[in-house]
Amino acid sequence: MRRIIVSMNISLDGFMAGPDGGLDWHLQNWTNDMGRLLSEQLSRADTILLGRNTYSAMAGYWPAVGNTLSLSRDDLAFADMMNSYAKVVCSTTLKNLYWQNSLLISRDIRREIIKLKQQAGKDIIIYGSRKLVQSLIKLNLVDEYRLWLYPVSLGRGIALFNKRQNLTLLCAQTLSSGVILLSYGTR
């Protein structure tokens, strides 16, 4: 069975975004080794699961980036994966998807995600998509969290978790920027 993996930037005080949804705090610590690890992580997946807002932001960004020849080879490879992989979008309000290889789920998300997990393939990865992630947490459908723990405290913001969960540490890796990549299993 395929696994659903949440890959999320998180502050030391547990927020995935600032109070206004801002993500500027994680850009100051971004390094090439983080980009390499993110690409390795994505290469173990073949499907990207997205909520409406994250889909709209990524669909407006990645197709254009894939044609930018000034990017490094690693960045181009990441853009190619983002553009060529299957994208499954969970939304009750979106009607039209314009990013290649996108499929819309608008009803019975639990049933459709379980069917998706049962299909042959690699991991299913989620970036951002807070509301979707919190729905999947409530439905006990997340198999692993890959939390990029940043050495910053936001004081307030948007929390990732909306219920108590007992997790099992699978691995921890400290990066040169001070970010720690933590992998936790849910079972």
C-alpha cells in the first residue's frame, strides 16, 4: 500500500506559517543541501496531493519555472518532477484544473484517498495544504511526517496539528543551516 507523507516546514514553536499565512521565515535558512534533500524526497513519490490554495499557488509557479534555463540542474530536475507527476487536488470549490496531470477529488475524500493509497505506485506527498492535512489527520490517513524544523520562533501563527498524535521518530538529520529534518511515523 502506498504511503501518504506530509512534508512541512515548521517553526520551533510549532507553526507551519505566520499568522497571515506568511512563509518568509523559512527562506532565510534555505540552502542547497535542503534542495537536494527535497528532491530526493520527491523522487520517492509519484503523486502530489494538494488542497485548493496550494494547488493554485503551485500551478501558477512550477510550469513557468520548468522552462527557466538559468536554474541549476537540481532545480530543473525538481521542477520537472513537480510538473510531470500526478497531482491530486482535493477541493469542493475548484471546477477546472489547468496544471498538467491534475485530477480533482471533490466528494468523499476519505474513500478516494483510500483508493489512491491502494493503487500501485510510489509514495504520495503533500506540501502545504493545511486544511487538507488536518482533514487527513482526523481521518488517520497520514503515514509519515517529514518536518523541516527551522531555528525560528514565530510567537503566533497557523499550527499544523489539530489533535493529539503519538508519533514514532524514524530519523533526524541536522543540516548546515540549523534546520533539522525530522521524520515521524504514525503507526
